[in-house]
Amino acid sequence: MSTRRKFLQASVLGSAAILTDEKVLAGTGKRKNTIDQPVVVSTWDFGKTANIAAWEILNKKGRAVDAVEAGVRVPEADPDNQTIGYGGMPDRDGYVTLDACIMDEFYNCGSVMALQHIVHPISVARLVMEKTPHIVLAGDGALQFALANGFKKENLLTPESEKAWKEWLKEAKYEPEINIENRLYDKDKDPMPGGPDNHDTIGMLAMDAKGNLGGACTTSGMAFKMHGRVGDSPIIGAGLYVDNEIGAATSSGVGEEVIRIVGSHLVVELMRQGYKPEAACKEAVQRIIKRSPEKSKKIQVGFVALNKKGEYGAYALQKGFSYSVRSNAVEKVFRSKSIY
């Protein structure tokens, strides 16, 4: 009896110690086996340039959320990138409408949808997170909020994007491309499928020197979409999700299919169950196939994930999806594995 009592006491004390340890670790934003270095991961090959801006903050021990905001602002201001921010392709009525969201290590999040005339929707989303009791502002309300907070109203439709829109109007056929391909792509010189300008939404995930996570996602959406259409990018849980205890995930591609499975949240929950980032992304992609087997063969969706150990990975429906990584040890564009 005495032996049994000692065993039970030891078990209770051991359990209490484990719970206390987990609580302390969760409170500091750190877990066992967390690598002690920052890392930033973003969708597509052009994310490599965006990662440079994010890394400047991470390398100075800055917050992950500050890093991802700074990082995605780079493609937002690039007129040559026709899927994000300034220079983005218009909808079928000729309006450039932008979507973005951001999330920090404390589950704070902000989002803007169908925002016009503002170059940096990600920074407006950040202010929604920090200055309002809301998570989402949309359309004219989002624009009004941006202007009231010092953002300038600008024309986002560049001559190149306007020309492409007018050319599209001749047939007005809406059929999303699997991967946007650079017509000048040289297959002998560039190893990445789809070419150096192969891109879409930018989703960015970061872990800072304290082990805390942050994420951002921004896009001009599908070219020539119906006016008012919103994809997965500004939807917390679909285009982006950050759980500072487990990891973070983001997506790129046909947003409607990501929304159906609440994709980024699904990836994070799979990592909670023990899946590695790449395996979690693959499972989410297979979920899309299960829901829409025939449609999945004609569209592209890719997921990228980062866990609290600093491990990262990606998976896509089709070949051509890439992701960029920057850390103390790595600065590289990776080709994602795919189902098809």
C-alpha cells in the first residue's frame, strides 16, 4: 500500500511539473527544441526579395510581425508584379481591388478586403488590428479608414495592367491560369518551373529571435475577377493562420478552394497533431482533391508552413509552386513538391 501511495504521489508531482513547464514555455513564447535563430519563409520565387526586407528586422532581433509587414510591402509597391498591390491586374470592370491580412504572436489579427487606391493594404490591415475593435474592414469603409489614418489615395492601375485588361475584354473569358508564366522565360537558364516571374499572392511567415511567430498575406486577387470578389488571402484561417504555440501557415492559388477547407488553419492543426510542415501542407492539398477531384486537376493551390522548431515546408497541387527561405543558414528558393 505504501509503495502504491508513493507511486501515485510521484506521478502527480511529475504531471504537475510537466504542466508547469509547458505553461512557462507557452508564456514566454518558447518550447523545447525551438531553434535559437530567426527564419522567414514566403511564397514564390519573388519572395526572396521580400525576405531581404523582413530579414533586416529579424536580424536586429525585431518582432516577427514587424518583419512580415515590411517584407510584403516590397512586392506591394512593385509595378512589375501584376498580382499584388500597385500594378496588380484589375477586375473585369477595370478596378484594382486589394486584399490583405496580418496576424501576430498574440492571436491579434487585422484584414482589409476589396480595398482600392492604397498601395500598401498590409499596413492598413495592421492598423485595423491595432486601432479598431474589429478584424475586417471592406470596400469603401476600408478606404475611408486608410485615408483617415494618413494613407494617400493613388491610381493603382498601371499602363501595362490596363493594356492587359483591354486585351482581355476582347473575349472576356475567365479562366485562371495554373501558374502565371513569364513569356521571356528561358528554360535552359532558369531551373524554376514557370519562370522567374511566376507568381501570385505573397504569403509570408516568420519566427523571430524570441521564438515568436507572425504572418502576412497580400494580393490583388485573380485577374479580371468579378467586382467585389474576395479570395482566401484576407481571410484569417484560410489564406493565413498563426498559432504561436504550434506554427503558422499561408497559401497561394485559387482562393475559393482554400476557403472551402479553411486551409491555413487546417495545416496548423495538422502540425498540432504531430505532422511536419511539408506533410501538413500535403494533407491539406489532398483535402482539396477529395472535395473537388476534377477541378483540382485544372487549378493551382500551394501551402507553406513553419513550425515552432523552425522547420518549414510546402506542397502544391501542380508543379511550378516555389517558396523562398531566409535564415542564418539558408537563403534560397525551393521548388515545392506537388501531387500532379
